[in-house]
Amino acid sequence: MDSLAWLRNLKLPLIACILMLGAIDCTAEELALKLPPTAIEKWYKPASKRHVWLHNMFSMRRELQAIREYADAGDTELTKKWASRLVKNYRKIAEMVPEWEDELELEWTDRLEAAAATGDLENVKQSAKKMARSCTTCHREYRALAVALYRVPDYSKLMVKRGNSGKEIGFRDAMNELVTYINRVKIAATDGRKDVALKATSDLEHGLHDMGNSCASCHRGPEPRERILGKQTQKLMDELAQAIRDDDTKATGKTLGGVAVMACAWCHGVHRTAYDIKRLIIR
Ligand code: HEC
Ligand code: HEC
Ligand code: HEC
């Protein structure tokens, strides 16, 4: 019998673990996340006309503040007014997402209501504090995931128009073209192939222009595009072409790095990381 058969039967990663990492635990760490109940989805666009869930949240934060400030000032009437709003909106949470009823401090809500009715401001404050604890607990667990699921946009169906040709390519394909041009500039410049580097710079410029036209599918105003792909980026692109023409490798590397930060990394910081997380958890 083949004396090494046992070795081949072992899973390759396990062997890699033993050889390279010695005593380190090689099982990948897992993290269990609780996703928000699907019932919440209908309180977001497009199922709702506006982000109803989020607006209820903003209202409650305002109401808590008003209650604290009026109770501190000893103003019973206005405390009452805001307390009744908070109570109503807080109970709405359980109506909108019944699965979350257990997350709520409904007893303290009843107490707040009763204390407000009798003008017992100390008790109002105490009850509001207890209710506020449930805000923090739920947020720690669910807020980021709810945002990723229901408010981070989906880029999967987005298309980018290429020049004036009327042709379209997928958003992700357009991204992969951009990174190909960037690396082509770098490779060609490193090897002194000026013409190739200049052609790739020009391709990159056109690619960024086309990409810039796609911003309008979500952004109404010109400002976001200007911030990422505006005059500053154009200036860097001009400097890049000049540096290549001058055979100035140092300036080429520096300006290319500048473009990659301003035109790529800044946009990724806002859009891509959030979208990556959305894709990980989307049901
Ligand atoms: C059972 C869960 C839950 C409870 C309880 C809850 N929230 Fe929220 N809250 C959320 C979720 C989920 C989001 C994320 C919504 C989004 O951003 O689209 C959120 C977002 C918010 C936001 C907007 C994001 C921000 O921080 O700027 C505010 C404000 C807010 N909640 C206030 C409150 C207040 C005040 C209370 C308590 C009185 C409260 N919430 C109780 C689930 C909860
Ligand atoms: C699929 C929709 C979508 C596309 C396409 C898109 N964005 Fe955004 N962008 C968003 C959302 C959503 C936000 C977050 C804004 C918010 O939370 O209100 C955002 C935020 C931003 C911000 C930060 C806020 C600001 O105004 O400074 C910048 C900058 C930005 N986008 C630039 C761009 C650029 C440049 C493009 C095109 C290359 C682009 N975006 C394309 C959806 C999109
Ligand atoms: C809207 C702002 C925005 C700009 C500007 C931008 N990107 Fe992206 N990029 C994204 C988003 C969003 C994704 C995720 C797309 C997806 O996964 O479908 C992405 C994904 C990518 C990917 C991964 C593609 C894949 O196959 O997973 C690469 C590579 C990339 N971008 C390169 C670049 C380069 C290089 C630049 C600059 C020249 C750039 N991007 C400019 C938003 C942007």
C-alpha cells in the first residue's frame, strides 16, 4: 500500500495549516448576525413612498429631546404634548414590525404616559430614560444591517454609456476597464513604453468621463460628480499625461496615485464598501 496515501487523503488546506501556521487554529472564524425581520421592508422605498421607518425614528429622537428639555424646565403642558407623540410613535414600532415587540420597553411607555397625564415630571424623565435604553440596544444590533439592506443602492443593474456611441456596458465591467487602464499606464510607464502609456491615459480619461455620466442615475445635482471626477481629477489627468511625455517616472507614479485616490478610492469609500456589505447579507 502507498505509504503516503494518508497524506493525500487529508484536505489540502489542513496540510497548509500544519506546515505554515503550526499551532494556530485554522478554522475560519464565523460570525452570526441577526437580520432585521422582513416586515420592516414595507416601510422603506420602493414598497413605501418614503422611508417611513426612518422618519418615525427621527421623530422619536426629537420627541425624547423635547421631553427632556421641557421636563427639566418644569413645563408640564409641553412635556405632555411631546410625551403623547413619543408614546404613539414608539408603539408604532411593534405595529410595523410585530417581531420586534419584545425589544421594546412597553411597560415604561405606559408609565411615561401615566406620569405625563398627572404632571409627574420626575417620573416622565425616568421612564423616558428607560425607553431610550431600548433605542440603543436595538440600534447596536440592527441599525447598520437595516441601512445596508434597505438604503444602500443596488448597482447590479446599472449601465454605463460608452462615449456617444450609444453602446452600454455593465457598471462592474466598466469598473474593471478602469482598473485595467490604470495598471496599463503603470506597467507601460515602468517599461518606458510611452505611446502605450499615453493611449491608456486617454482611455482612462474617456472611461472616467463615461462613468461620470452615470452618476446622474442617482444624483440629481452635479456636486457629487464634481467632487470626485471634477476639475481636480482633470488637472491630475493632465499632469499625468505631461509626466509621461516628459519621461518623469516619479511624477507619473505620483499623479497616477493621486487619480486612484481621488477618482477611485473616494468613490469606493462612499459606495463600494457599503454595497459589498449589502451583497453579503442580502436575502
Ligand atoms: C426594535 C428596534 C429599534 C428600536 C427599539 C429603536 N430603533 Fe431607531 N432605528 C432602528 C433601525 C433598524 C434603524 C436604521 C434605520 C435606517 O437608518 O434606515 C434606526 C435608526 C434610527 C435613527 C436614524 C439613524 C441615526 O442614528 O441618525 C434614529 C434617529 C433613531 N433610530 C432613533 C430612535 C429612538 C430615539 C428610539 C427609542 C425611542 C429608537 N430609535 C428605537 C431600530 C430601532
Ligand atoms: C446607484 C446609485 C448611485 C450612483 C450611480 C452614484 N451614487 Fe453617489 N451616492 C449614492 C447614495 C445613496 C449616496 C449617499 C447619500 C445619502 O446617504 O444621502 C451617495 C453619496 C455620494 C457622495 C457623498 C455625498 C456627497 O454629495 O458628497 C459622493 C461624493 C458621491 N456619491 C459621488 C458619486 C459619483 C461621482 C458618482 C458617479 C461616478 C456616483 N456617486 C454615483 C448613490 C449613488
Ligand atoms: C460611483 C463611484 C465609483 C467610482 C468613481 C469608481 N468606482 Fe469602482 N466601484 C464602485 C462600486 C459601487 C463598485 C461595486 C460594484 C459591484 O460590485 O458590482 C466598484 C467596484 C470596482 C471594482 C471591482 C469590480 C469587480 O469585478 O468586483 C474595481 C476593480 C473598481 N471598482 C475599480 C475602480 C477604479 C480603478 C476606479 C477609478 C479609476 C473606480 N473604480 C472608480 C464605485 C465607483
